[in-house]
Amino acid sequence: MQPPTIAQLAHVELLTPMPDESVAFFKDLLGMIETHRERGSIYLRGYQDTYHHSLIVTESAQAGLGHAAYRTVSEEALDQVARGIESTGLGRGWIDADIGHGRAYRFETPDGHISEVLWDVERYACAERDRSAMPNAPQKRPLQGVPVRRLDHINYMTSDVSATKRFFEKQLSFRCRERVQLADGSEIGAWLSVDVLAHEVAVMQDMTGTRGRLHHVAFWYGIEQHLNDIAEVLRDRDITIEAGPSKHGITQSPFLYAIEPGGNRIELFGGYGYLILEPDWQTRTWTEANLPAGASMYGLELPPTYFAYGTPVIEIAAEAATELLKHAPAAIPVS
């Protein structure tokens, strides 16, 4: 097994047609801290994110993923990853230093999701008034909203789960921790990481066959009770709660899903599901027989929107949607 070249998911850019409302959601309700704004983009971070930002909210005609960025383990690894991706034909080339980080190599996943890898990053410089008494904390805990701690993971919707999974394994050194395989051998979901977490990247089948859509971005609380706290806050402010609070069997993760005002699905993630400490961890496979427990350990029935909605939003004919959703609970995984 080759040593990892990727260290972590560093930041995500979300596109929104309602930038003011989206930013208010992340700042006022989730307690994220604004660090910069420029050219129609607002840069934010959770209070335990150590870098300049972990989220970029950018004004756009429609919701969706702008890009996701991954930090390599070294400068040398950055060049190594770039060369490997270049050989696949999916590379878009180098970009100069941008806000919060140095040079980066931009590329597409096999399904067309825009991504980049980088090494040099700017650490968050905490103002004296926000400095924590604990030197190992980036700042004090905010007294606003129910503050998320950090960026946790991203879930891509794809037209070909296996192809996207293989790309992350071969080009970005991710390891598949769990997957869903149907009786015909096809994969419809995969959960991957480069460290002890059960997943930092998830890939799920887009039932519409569309390429390059986003299912959700997740932020971590660390405490399951905060899922109940934020559920009350969101409900009182007319934010759509799609599902939860509850707990998945896949990754064993406590969850709540909400739709932020711009239309993107956001997962709010409670305590750890489990940590992978075995160096020779073997991928766990779910099948149609045990998938209901994978979707929900507690028997919560996920709504039909969960299995077909993604951003950008696409129009589906009513009769096609009805047929699509007949098979959704048995065929589509969650995380």
C-alpha cells in the first residue's frame, strides 16, 4: 500500500443564487466566522477550523458545488498528484496563489466535479479578543447560533460511482471504507477517507443519471445534543429540515439534513460514528439485504427528496419522478 498523498479535505465552495441569505444561515445559525469577502465570494470557517477558511459562499445563478479543495501531505506530494491527474486527461492546470492558499492544481473528477489540490495554506490569525485560554484551540467558542466546529466531509452525486471511487483511490490516495453493492455487482455508494475518519468523501449514485451534482456538504458538531439544539433553531426560522436528527448505519454517523436558503443540502454531523485505527482495514460491503439498517439505525424513513434532490436542481417529469422514487429506499445509500 502506497503512503497517502492527500492529508485532508481543506475547503469547499458552494454556489448560491441567494448569497446574503446563505451567508446569514452559516453565520447566524451555524456560528461560522467570516474571514474575508471579495469578488462576490464570502470566506467562512468553523471555530475549530485551523485554516483561513473552510467554506466559500459564491453568488451564482444556481446552487451547486463551485469546487472542493484537498491539501496534500507535502509540496512534493502536490507535484506528484498533479502529474498523476494530468496523465488521466482530467487536469485543468495550475492556478496561482489564491485567497488563503498558495498555488493549486485544478482538475475534474470523472463525473465533472471541479476540484483542486494544494499545499501552502494560510492559518487563521485569531484576534486577541477571540483568543482562547487553551493554546491548542484556534479561538474561543462563538456565542452565536449553535456553532459548528469544522468542515467534515463532502458527498458527490455521480452517474458512475465505481469510476469516481477508483479515481479517488488511485489519484488521491483515498481508501474505500464502506460501499453498497447490488446483486448485479454494481456499486451505488462508497465512503472514503485518508485518515482515521470513516469518510471525508462520499459518492452516491445520481438516480437521474446526471453528471457532476452535489448531494451535500457536512459540518461537524462533536456533540449529538447539538443536532437537537440546531433542529429547534432551524424550525423556528423556517429553514427546511429534510431528515433527522437520527443516525445512519453506514459510517454510524448521527445526522441532520437541512436545505440552506440558496438550495444546497447541508448535513450537520454529531458525535463520531467510529474511528479506523487498523492499518489493514478491510472495506465493509452493504447489500440490498441489510441496506435499510445502513440508511437508518433507528428505522427513520428518509423522504423521497433525499434520493433524487441535488444541486444544481434539475427538472424531472412527474411520471419519471414517480418511477424513480419507487426504487429509491431500496437502492440508494446515505451518509
